[in-house]
Amino acid sequence: MLDLSKYQSIGEALKDALDQFANEVCLIEADREREKERLTYREFKERANPLAKALQAAGFSAGDRAAIIMTNQSKWLISAYAIFFTGGVLVPLDYKLTPDEHWQLLKHSGAGFLITEYPIWRQLSGASGRAETTNVRMVLVTEAPPNADLGGAKRWEEFSEAGDPLFIARKRQDTASIVYSSGTGGRPKGCMMTHENYLEQCVALTSIYPFWPGVRYLSILPTNHAIDFMVGFFGPFTCGATVVHLRTLRPEYVRETFPKYKITYVSLVPLVLKNLQKGLQARFDALPPGKRKVFNALVAVNKALTKSRPRLAISRRLLKQVHEAFGGELRAIIVGGAFTEPLTLQFFYDLGIPVANGYGLTEAGTAITVNDLKPFRADTVGKPLPGMEVRIVNPASDGVGEVTVRSKTVMTGYLDDPELTAETIVDGWLMTGDLGRIDETGHLQLSGRKKNMIVTEEGKNIYPEDIEKVFESLPVKEFCVFAANFIWPKRSMVGEQLVLVVHLESGQQYGDELKREINARNNRLLNYKRIHGVVLLDEDFPRTASLKIKRNMLAERLAKFDSATAILPL
Amino acid sequence: MRTLEQTTQEVLDLAAKHFQLPAGSLAAGDDFFKKLGIDSLQTLEMLSRLENHFGIELPDYEVQGVSDFKTLAERIQSRL
């Protein structure tokens, strides 16, 4: 691994990595059963340099912002490298957002360049937000069919210049990227991450889960996500490891990839991990009674032998078939993006497959705590990573309070939002809005949320304010969206839901027509953003002088109701 | 060559079969996430079955943001 303490920027470190590991394979890209691309670090550099040179020729310079909206593939990483090499600021956006949401964030980010895939651009180019987003002056599109109408964009594959691009140095404190942790509705939260944030996070994470040449990381989480950016790009690249991309996430092809490419690490969101668990459990349940008995005995032996720490070699021998299904070289499944249920974690650990669960926020530069497996503790999210100070603020008698973090990995603030930044980073401590306690062994246990938001099992942060737009002009007196757990706190991080609080007009009934209207609007939202119920409140919402809803006060009023009867199903 | 109506009907029949629902219980305008109570992974599994039936490849991006059978059938039709 490179000694990252010597580097000032992501671009500088990656530049050296491409030379140091020139002959190692850095990228494999597969589409279903077909391998489309296999690049060494040298070949990666040969692809990226002409792009970097062309960006410079097009006027892209230090501090300029360039957005990427792409699925996980080689061109994502090549483009990101070219942006960092030329001193730019990367704006990685979630490709699953709608065109309107994309334009909104592109506008907010101030990105001058956009790099995207043709199918995404096909939808983006015709969307209404384009006309307003005048800051985007150049669009590069990958994989466009030969005669496609590019709507003013240029072909990524043809956007190249001969000759060596000029490397642009950046300082550790300079902004490296603007990562949106949420905010596609009312208030975009663009986390400004510095080069130091990434360099320090990489050192901390790889001290516990190391990469080296020969390691193969399967990149499934979207690379715009803080976790995959770190463990599916920057981390493996600075260690000479290989990143494997899949162009489809169909479960059958994902399953085949493990043995085909002998995957070492993979990151998953809890939803996918639970799906894997379900599939495995069904196979175990289908074993004939005799075999089942033997299998259970082997699991029990493995459990006893790995009580204090993982013993991969032993587990692989004991539970050979299970490990072979995962390729036989899997060292750990990294799970993140949302809270994972302890039973799921324990299920995999008992099979000898460690699950590296942890806790993190985009604002804190990916991970704050990680389970170090010494010993494995399914009931916690692990201990703070090296360099992370975790403090519980205002703890109750059981030790539960708000989790706060101080470290070199914490963002400098939210883009163009000093007010929100001041609320979020107080005296150098990041207020996470999550509730938890640190136990006597130093493990963090999460137990709920203080903030008005939910995190889905797919790792999506949903803020109620962001989805209220779809209910605008609903024929009621007033409405507001809440995370149910914000009104009725529960000591749990799973099964979180959004509710629509409605104040009807005088004499208005909550009838079928209104229900249909609410349902119709709800259906316009992506499935994971939808509300799950309606709460009727027969009084005016408390408001500020500027008529903004006082959400905290409103939540306090609603908390007096019994949630079991107050939430009406849709 | 199938018409869009035929394709839509076949999509509905296959989805009903895949999720073990009575034939005719699904409609073109149904939101499959809501109607079937499925998540994004289960949707991908359903797509694989549809691909096999129609003999096409439907890239993941083609179904990005699609949540009703009618639009899904249109995407399939465009690749037949």
C-alpha cells in the first residue's frame, strides 16, 4: 500500500498508484456472463490521460467541478481519476435519481462538466430542469449508439487529446468532492469533502480491512456512495488491488461472480445481505434430514472455534460447500448504508463469513466505527476506527445519547448552507442525530434516531422535507411529512416509515377521493420514498413568523397520540 | 411480431405466475412494488424471467424508475 501520509491529494496518490502497480490488474468489467474489460493499472492510465488532457484543453482547471452520473463501470473510475488529476472537484450523483432531481443537484453543485451514460442522458436531455442549469457547459456521454441524437453532448470515447496532461497539485484541505447525502427536495445537502478526509479515512479503514495486489473487490454499491467510493475505488487502487464491476445486479449473475472471479471483499446494503441469507437458509432447509444434521453440527463446531476471532482457513474446510459458493476466497462482506439486524450478521458469522458491519455517515467520510471481529459482536456496530473520537452527548440514565464524532475525516460543511453546517458541526464535533451508547468494551450500540429522517434497508437516506413537494396543492388545509420514529421514538433502527400529517379544511371529510389523491401522488415517488400512512390532526400547525412549520413543536403535539391508532393505512 | 397489448398481457400473466397470484389479478396500470409488495431485488428476479420468456436482454438501466407493468411492457416491446 502507498504511504498515504506523504500525499496531499487523491489525484497525487492515484497517480503514483498507477505507476507503482502498473502490471497489476486494476479493473474487471463484466456484463452478465461476458467479460467486457480487463485493465491493468498501466492500461487504466493510458485510458485516463487522453481524457484528462482533453478536459484541460476544454478549459477544465483547478477547483472546477465535474459531475458523474453513471452506473458502476470502468469509465466511472477513469473519469473520476481524470477529474482529480486535473485538480477538479468531483460531484458524484446517484444514477437512480429522477432527471428533475439530477438537474436540481447539478444546478446546486455548480458543476460545469457532466459525464454520464447515454441511457441516462437520453432522459436527462429532454427534462425541464436542463434549461435552468446553465452552469453545465459540457456533457460527455458514454456508450452512445452510432447514430444517436446526443442533444448537444460529446462522445466520451472520442473526447481525447494526445500528449501528457499537466498534473495539477491540490492541498489536503482543498475540496475534493461534493457528495449529496440527501436533499433532492427542499434543501440539498452537499457535503464538502476534502482530500484529507479521504486520505485519512483510507488509512483508518485499510488498517483493519487491508487490500493488497491480488485482492478482488466486487463493486455492487453505487460508486457515488461514500462506501463504494472508498472501498471500491480509492482504497483498492492505493493498494494495487482489483475492482470487479458488474453491469447488471441480477441476483443470478451476482452469485456467479463470486466463484468466477474469486472475490475477496464485497460491500452490500442490508437488503441484499438479507436476501442472500434467505436464499442460503432455503437451501439449508431443503437438505435431507441426515445431511442437515451433519451440517448443523459443522456450523456448531465452526461457531465454537471462531468465538474469539475469525479463522478463515478452518471455516473454509469445515463448511467447504458454502465457502465455495462464494468463490472460496471471500474474507469479509462489508455491510453498510443502513442498520443491519444482528441475527443476519450472526447468521453469516456462524458460517465462517465475517460481516464487517459498521456505522458511518457521508458527513463523516464514510465509516466512524467498524466491527474489528476481535471478537465479533453482532449486537454492536463496532469500535471507533483509528483517529475517530466518538462522544455521547446528553446521555440518559442508560447511557444513550446523541452520537457525536470528531476526526480528520469529517467534512468541512454543507455547500452554500452555513446555517445547516453550524447546526451540524458544533465546536468541531459532528452531531450525527443518531442515538446510541458506548458499552464497557468500547463498542458503539445504536438505538434510534433523534433526527427527522429514515434510512431504508437499501441504504437510502430519506428526509421528509424532500418528498413534500409531491404533495404540494393537496386539497387540504395543510400537511407535513414526518418520519414516524421522529414523532414516536422507538429504540430501533429498522422498519422506519414516513407518515403524512394532514389538517383537513373545516367540514372536510377524509374520504375516498382524498385518499385516491394521496395515493396517486405517493405513487409518483420512487417506491422507497413513499409514505406509509396518514395522520389526521384537527388543529392548525404551529408556524414561525415567516410561516414555516415548526416541525419540532408539531411533532411534540402529535406524540400525544397513540401511534397504533393515529396512523391510518393508505 | 407481438402487439404492445399482447406483450403487456404476457407480462401480466408471467408476473402473476412468478408471484403465484391468480391469473387476471394484475392490471397494466398497477404499481408492481405496491401491488406485489416486492423490493428492487425481487423486481430484478422478475425481469430475468421476462427476459427468458421474450428472448431479449433488458439492461438494468432500461427499467430504472419503472414501477408499472404498462411501462415495463413498453420497454420490452421496444427490444422485441
